[in-house]
Amino acid sequence: MSKEIFDTVLQVETQSNEIHNQIGQLKYLIVKLLEENNKLKIENDNLKKHYDINLMDLDRNEEKSEKKIEIEKPKLAYNNLTNLYNEGFHICSDQFGRPRSDDCLFCTPFLNKFTKSS
Ligand SMILES: [Zn+2]
């Protein structure tokens, strides 16, 4: 009888340790998610700023004739991507818009492709 009680206490203790560990893991996950969320917020703000600048450029072009817009649009897209890249962001499809610390092997072909076609 007393052995049974002892076993039960041990069991509950083990379970309580497991719950404690799980809470610890959840806390760690929450911290990671908050960090990621904060990073995404900053990236989103950066992209929004670039998007607003692009819209401002487009508005300016719309004041000119429609024909001119057709000519300038591809160039504009290239300039914006180049600016984005030069300001330290990826323009490759894998990591588009993410901050870049070094030259990216995947971004460079995009820049070259645009340079050749324009
Ligand atoms: Zn890249």
C-alpha cells in the first residue's frame, strides 16, 4: 500500500517536472516568436517605405504622357531593385526584402539580367 502511494507520488513528480520543462520550452518559443515578429515588423516598415517611394515615382510619371510611362516602367523597376539591393536588401526570390550583410550570389544574376535587357 505505502509502495503504491510512493509510486504515485513519484509519477506525479515526474509529470510535474515534464510540465515545468514544457513551460520552459514554451517561454523560449514565445521569446523567439517575439524576436521574429519584431524583425518582420522592421522589414515590413522598410519595404513599405520603398513601396511608398515607388508609388511617388509612379505618380510623377503619370503626369507625363502614357507612352512615356510604358518606356519608363521597366527602367523604374530596375532602378528600384538596384536601389533596394544597394541599400542592403535581397532582391532574389529566396530572401526578397530581407536585410543582406554580404553580396548575395542569388541576387547578382537579377542585377545582371536587368542590366542586359535594358
Ligand atoms: Zn539574395
